[in-house]
Amino acid sequence: MTADGPRSDDAEPKSAPITTLGSWEGDGVTVAQIAAALSELRRHEQRAAVRTSVLTLVAVVRDPEIVDVTIDTVRELGARHPSRTLVLVVADTDDDPGIDAIVSVHSLRDQGPTVCFEDVVLRVRGPARWHLDSLIEPFTLPDLPVAVWLPNRLPSPGDPLLRTADRLVVDTRAIGDQPDSLAQVARLLRRLPVTDLSWVRIAPWRSLLAGLFEGHASRPFLDHVTRVEVAGHYGPRHLLAGWLMATLELTRAHVHIEEAEHVSIHISAEHEGRVGRFAVARPAAERVIHSSVEIDDGPTIDQTWRLRARWPSRSLADALTRMGDDPVYRRALRGALELVS
């Protein structure tokens, strides 16, 4: 059982300040006007910074209550993962059709040359909301991948956005206990690569749990697991439990899951007449993870790791650096589907 190495630093590294080089706003504008404004901003400021975008990120927001946090997240993202970002704020109405736009060009210098990144916020009303792919195309950077991020929803099977995306970014925790949500993610995976922010955020738990079985005293218990208990929110707890099912080749009868505010994993195993208990858990609201090993007539180990701050932009940046297929996630999702079937 392997995973990425644990990250125990609890402080978010300080980023260099972001400077807005120029911006443009317009109400009831056309795509051509927006593209021209962005081009003009780039020409005006091209001596100030060199664009180092590695992709085009498209965030699609249909819920008014998360508009501001989504915009803040993508702007913070620029400090870690420079890109051209489009935020499509889609109004579910045909009233007052049109597009309002805010275009901004930013610069950042952090121990190196100044770099530049851009964001375009489009508020879309009326019939245009059914053709978001046509809005995206004029702003995509040539020869670079397009990642489409849906903060708290999944696209419908016929969503035209899927034709424009090289990768889809979702969050099974934010989607919540919606009917068939995990199965929908699995179907999307057959069409294009999918990155799940919940899977990114639970990496420390997977790392620490895998580390508990690295010693010679603990490793033999991996083949003799009798019970697994996983608690947490819908989505993350299913992925963790599914990962353990696939990795340890367990059946549903061995795995028990329950709702909880914070993640915890408890594993019981028996080997040569001895019982081993392995746990990784976050107690209450503390930003720490406790891990422990208790083996009958054997070692007892207790460790505490401080959680690194997982700002939304940090998780998103981590997700966008892993653009390839993730077979471990696929197996975890298959296990999760078995648990909810």
C-alpha cells in the first residue's frame, strides 16, 4: 500500500503580491469586444511581464452563493499555476439576455522573472448559456490544454463543454449525496480524464495510513485485515474506503462507512494469533492528524502531524499539476461504487 509522502507543514507559504496591470469592464458586450479588450490589455502591458500560462482554466458557476469564492480562488491560483482563466457565471434565466464581462491582466514576481496571467469573468444570461462552448473557444490558448472546473456540480451527459475540455475537475464532497453522483463521475471518466479535488485533499490520510504498514512488525497484517471503518463526508469517505477495498482486496463485508465531520480510518487485522489496530484520524476541529499502531505483544506507535493549510487554490493547483490518468483513483472509484450500489 503506497501513497504520496505526507505533508505536515501547517503554514501556507507566503506568495509574492499580485499586481493588476490593467482591467476592462463592459455590460451587454459581444465576444468580439471582450477578445479585443483582452488583446489590447496584453499589448499595452506586454513589456511589464511575460505570459507563462500552462493551460486555459474554465470555471463554470451556476450558484450565486459561490461566485465570489470561485473568483477569489482562481485569482489566488495564478500565483501558483499561471493560466488564462475564464469564469462563466451562468444565470438560470432568459430575462435580460446578454453578457457582462470583466477582463484583468495580473503580474507576479517571486524570486525570478515577472510573469503574467489573465482572468476573464463572464456573466451570461439568456440563450448564450446553452452554448458555453462557443464562448470559450475564442479565449483558449493555442496548443495548451483546457481544464473545465465545476465547483459543486456535474455536467449533464450532453453538455457541450465536454467537447472543449481536455480535463474535467470536480469535487465529490461539494457535489454531496446527490443521486448517482459517483456513478456519473465514473461515466465521465470513460469520456475524458477527471480530477477529483476530494481525492487530492485526502492524500495526507492515504500517505499516513500507508506509512503505518512500512515496518517489519506491521507489514504482515496487511494480508489479514478483518475490518475497516472509514468516517467522513459523502464522497471522500467512499473514495478512501474504495481505495482500501481495492488495495487490500477486501469485500464489502469487511468495510464499514459512516458520516462524520472529519476523516478517520480504523483498520483491524489478525496475524499469527495477534491483533493489530491501525488508525489515522483528525480529532474535532484541530488541524492535526493522529496516527497510531497497536499490536498485541508488539510495538505501540503514536504520531501527530500538523495539517498544511489546504486553501481552495492550493488544492486546485495540486490537481492541475497532475493532468495524466490516475489508475489508483479509478480503482478507488470502482470500490466506492460497490459500496453505494
